[in-house]
Amino acid sequence: MSEIIIRKATEGDAAGIANVHINSWRESYKNILPKEYLRELPLEFNERYELWLEVTAVKTHPVCVVEHEKFGIVGFTSGGEARDEKYSDFAEIYSIYLLKQFHGQGSGFTLLKALFSDFIKTGHDKCYVWVLNDNVFTHFYERTGAKNNGDTRKDTIGKIEITSLCYEWKNLILP
């Protein structure tokens, strides 16, 4: 069996994170976002690479990665201070992505625990995440103790309006 480790991201991980960011969107949102938009995502690789290079270099917020011994970075998560005023006393998960091939193996849960550990160290005891309404992976959040709190927001992605649902954890200690 191949080895998988969860660790803090470094600058050297920026390309792997950008790759997972793009490809997990293509896998996860293929029935939610326009096909043309998803087809063109690889053209944004340099932009995503620069974003993750800056985030991992400056350490603006915690980023953890799932690294597979053969395939390199196969997942990541990031988060930090809440960006929504309503949730100012929460931490926020900005992103959590894992390539589909690695779903169901416990890596997502371990990744979430690592991020929650960072949140706890910064004095947070609860957090939230925005999830696309039609995302089939909402059960992952629910299995980890998150509850849909009923809040929604509208965004535009790929020239279409989408609705996101807010999930929150009132306890960051996961089993």
C-alpha cells in the first residue's frame, strides 16, 4: 500500500496545490458548473500557481496538504479568519479539495483535523465553510459534525449564478 502523509504546505507545494485545485474542480463540479468553464480551467494554471506560491510563501493562512509517495500532492485545505462579518467569531475553511481517486480513504477527514488543530491554536472553537448547493459531497461535512445552518449566498462562477450553503462546526475536536 502506498504511503500518504498530511503535512503543512511549503512554497515547493504550490504547483501541486494548483494542480489539485484545478482538477478537483473539474471532477467535483462537472454537473454544477458550465462545461466550457471547466474545460478552460487548465489555462488558469499559472494564475493558480502564483496564488498558491504567495499563500505558501507568506503564510497568510494555514495550508495543509495530502502527499502521496508516488503521485505527490493529491489534496489540500486552507483556512483562517472569517471573511464574513456575520461569522466574525468563527474560523473559516477557504478550501478543501482532494482528487476523486483518493476519496473514501480517510485523507479528507485527517486533512480537516489538521486544519482544525491550527484553528484551535489560534483560539477558535468553531468554524464554517461555504459549499455549492448541488455539491454531492455535502455528506462529508455532515459526517464530520457540520450542520447546514440555513444561510445561503449567491455567487457567479463561469457566467452562471450559483447558490452556496453554509455549514458550520460548533466543535472543532473531531474523533
